[in-house]
Amino acid sequence: MIHLSYEDVTAAAGRVAGRVRPLAVAPMDGPVWFGLEMLQFTGTFKARGAVNFVRAHQEAGTLPEAGVTIASGGNAGLACAWAAQRQGVRATVFLPANAPAVKVARLRAFDADVRLVGSEYAEALDACRAFAGESGALASHAYDHPLIAAGAGTLMEELHTWLPELDTVVVAVGGGGLFAGVATSAHHHGVRVVAAEPENCRALNAALDAGEVVDVPVQSVAADSLGARRVTPMALYAAQKYDVRSVLVPDSAVVRARQELWDEHRLAVEHAAGTALAGLRAYGPAEGERVAVVLCGANTDPGDLARNPSGA
């Protein structure tokens, strides 16, 4: 089974230093803190993995003239295109033809060659793979790659620098790239990880129950960013080997948590970040336990937050 080492994360930290925004933290209540990763370039933690992926291949001399390519409906494609532009590398991004025009425009603003194919992500992915085979472009992935996961893990390195006495960190889990990276770093520092998932997007939780990676149905308000049908082997390994607690939360709790982050803290985040805060509540830290909740992204339409204040 593929797994990350702590050395993978520290190597990634060296590559991304000065090229991504440093993690900001803010107190919530008592010994609970927010990790404000939604302030990251392109609005999510995925910028970290994208930079690590591109720079690692540059260092190794394995970055082809054709550049990098990725299939994405969202955050990973934006991060890949942004990182490629920053490093002077060509990026070809495949999306379904019905992708939002604003997303296509943003990708093109990063100088990406945008290819619209089919009506589903799977069709865009097939076209991306074919393009990589024909052109020689280096295929990236939203989460299922050691360099992507190690890059995400640099977030935990910075969090530990800010909060060296931290007991627990809460992260939302989709395909498991962020979780695998964070858990690898957290284990080294003696920090427990709470892995939060929506009840109907439970790829990691189901894999733990089965003892192996399995396919799960996906139906959640957070499915746009947490809707992976299966978790990566790296993530399952980390969950089995390290001090990890898996919790499931209903969509209603995710929506309430996201709204609370706006109403009480004026933080506009996507539902994946709301999942992490809902996961904190499901976990129920002990009195005095020092906990950080990672708010992983902000690529959301904030209009519904203003229209639906808590308690209305």
C-alpha cells in the first residue's frame, strides 16, 4: 500500500515555502482555533499540492515540454493552472462542457488551455488521459498522488509552528489528499486527527469499516468538494496506522456550521469547511483539549449566507 512519509511532507514544505500563502490562525472559543486555509491562493489548500507537484518534477528534470494536464470540475484545476502559470509551465485543463462559465474564465485568466469535453467529469478525465498519452503532458490529479498529498500536509507543519501544544486537528475528508498529508505530519508531532465526512460522502469511514478501499454512493450538500467515490490508499493507510478518529455528520449540521462561520465570525466558506466545524461538534473534545479546525476552502457563492441568518 502506498503511504507518505514525514520526509515527503518536509521536502514539500521546502518547495512551497515563499510560493504559497502562509497559514493564518485565529482563536474561536477557549482552546479551539481556526486554521484559515480558505485564504490560500485560488481559495483552497490545493495550491500547496499543485506547487509541490510542479516544482518536484522541475527539480527532477521530469517536467515535459508539453507541461501538465488535469481533469477537474473545480478547485484542483484552478490550483494546477495557477501553479503552472507561476512556474512558467503550460497547463491543459479538461472540464465537462457544462462547467460554469465563471470557472472557465478564471482558468483562462491563469493562461490555461481549457478543453470542454462531454457532460460529466468521467468524460473529461478520459479525454485528459488520452491527451497525456498523445502529447506527453504530465498528468496531475486532484488528490490521488503522493506529491499532491505531501503538499497538502505542509499546512499541518505550519499549524504546528503556530500552535506547538496542539492536541487535535479536525479536517474534512473527500478523496483523502488533505487528510493523508495532514495525518502524516500530525502523527510526527503527536497530534490526533479527527476526519470529518458527510454521512452520505463517507469514503474514508466506509474503507475503515471494510478494511480496504471501497466505492460509496455520493449525495451531500458538500459533494462538490468532498464527493469522491473512493478514498486513496494513502488516506486509508494513515487512518489505520495513526491516531485518527472518523466522524460522520448530517448535511443539516454542515449547513448550520457553514452559516455559523458567517454569522458569528464573518467567514464565508464552502460546505467542506463547514463539514470540519460540524465534525468538531460530533467529536466532542474534552475540557481543555487544544483543537484546531481546518477551514479548507472558500470557493462558494456567499449569497445564501446573507439571506439565511442563523435562527431565521
